[in-house]
Amino acid sequence: MLKVHFLNVGHGDCTIIRHPDGRVTMVDINNAKDIDPTTAQELVIFRGTLASSNISNFSFMGNLGLARFDKGYNITLSNPIDFMKQQNCKYIFRYIQTHPDLDHMRGLTALREAGYKITNFWDTYHCKQPDFFSQSDKEDWAQYQSLRSGLGCKVLNLHRGSQKKFWAEDGIEILAPTPVIVQLANLKKNWNNLSYVLRLTYGGIRIIFGGDAEEDVWKSIVEYYGSDLKCDILKASHHGRDSGYYKEAVKLMNPQYTIVSVGKKPSTDAHNKYNHYSDKVLSTRWRGNITLEIKSQGQSEIFTEYNR
């Protein structure tokens, strides 16, 4: 069985994939302990509503009574390291840094301090120099630089079409970036467009992970893959913001479920746009951790930590 855990980590991203043979892939990390100031401000502006719709094809399950909701959001954020321990994950076979934004790497130092070994580290070439908001940001950036230099792990800088035995066996394809996309992203200092856009296939079910990719990247993907982009689950780009939404790509992907980290953001949100091409849009802001389980025959279930 394949398990994909989309963790509720506040303003950031962390996805943990447990492959059938037990190998673990982690895509980004953010180990925020509290609601970040940006999200807190958004909550003041937007006191939520979550549209309900009927579920089909997938079995949808949620745990009731686990938290008191304040308009759907008074829930505890997940710490990825604690979650890994609960899932009895001993090491990380593959860590994928989708792109070099701090909200996708806060927690690398904590991973090291918790004793987690990373065997393979995926990264993209860039010249970014970030702005730090705390001492821990500096520490996580330093840890990132250590990892991408190859200290204690194998570093892979990959592009669309790159394929090797291990990630092919795990059903992982790289849809983006390409060398040209990387070059342009560095030239324009658009670090979101460095994002790995990945497709994971198991039991006939396709999941696409969008990182923070923006329109130019999605245009390239549409031109290359066309109708072959059809998928069952989409992890929305850039936390569901308009900046990560490209209509033609989403229309071709036409997922049954779109997963959004963080959730609705009043002035920058594409939630309703995704609703046009998805049977249901699920947000970690409202649902907590979201887990997809796929059996080898293709039977699939989605579980949520909280049910709204």
C-alpha cells in the first residue's frame, strides 16, 4: 500500500510519502508550532466557509470530535518530526527540496537534531540569497547549504525526463523544471519557478505535486504533456494561490481531488477556480492532516484528521 500524508504545517508545505516497500520520500518540510502571523491576519479578514459536496469514487473518512473549531480553523498544527516518529519512519530515503523558499525548508535543522538521515537529497541549481526573519531561519538555511553540498547524502540536480531505477520503481516522474526553466528562474529571480513538479503513479492512480510553480512553468508542462496530464489528485501549487493557478493545466489535469495547503486566502485565493475542475477541494487549514491510501489494485481512500 502507498500512503501519502499531506501535513497541516501552517504557512508552508510538507508531504510524506510511504512507499509500499517502506521507503520514505519527504517533499519539503515546515515544522511551525504556531499559526504564523500571515495566516493569523488572514483569519481576521476571512472567517471561513467550506463548501460541501458529494463524494464519489474515493471513500472519504474523517474523525469527528477531535477538536473544537472556531469557524473551521481552531486546530493544532502538525510537527513533521513528531509525525515521522508516530509513523515509525526511521530514516528518509529521498528528501525533495522543491525550491529554495524558507517556508518549504524550516525544519531541516530539527531533522538533523532528531537524528534523521537523508540518503538522497534532490535540489535545483540557484543563486538565491534569502531574507531571514529569525535565528532559526539562518540555521535552517545553513543546514540546507550543508545538505546541497553533499555532506552525508547524495545530491541530485534533476530535470524533466531524468529517470533512474530508484525513483522509477517508486513511480515518480519529474514534469518540471527543465534546464531552460532553471536558467530563466535564476535570471528573473523567480525562485517559485525552480519548483520540482512531480507525478506519482501507483495502482493506476496519479498524483501531481505542484510545488510553488507559476504560470510559465505550467505553460511548459502543458505544451510538453498535453492531455497526458490527466490525474486523480492534485497538490495545488503555491498553497492554492492565484499565482500558482494556470487554467489550461488544471483543466487538463481535471483531478477528482485538489489538496490545498493552508487554505483560502481572501485576496489571492484560487480555491473556487480549482472547484471548477475538481470534484472537491480539500484544505489542510480546515481538514488538518490529509492522508491518501492506495492499494496495488487501485482502491483508494482519503482520510482527514478533522471532518467539516
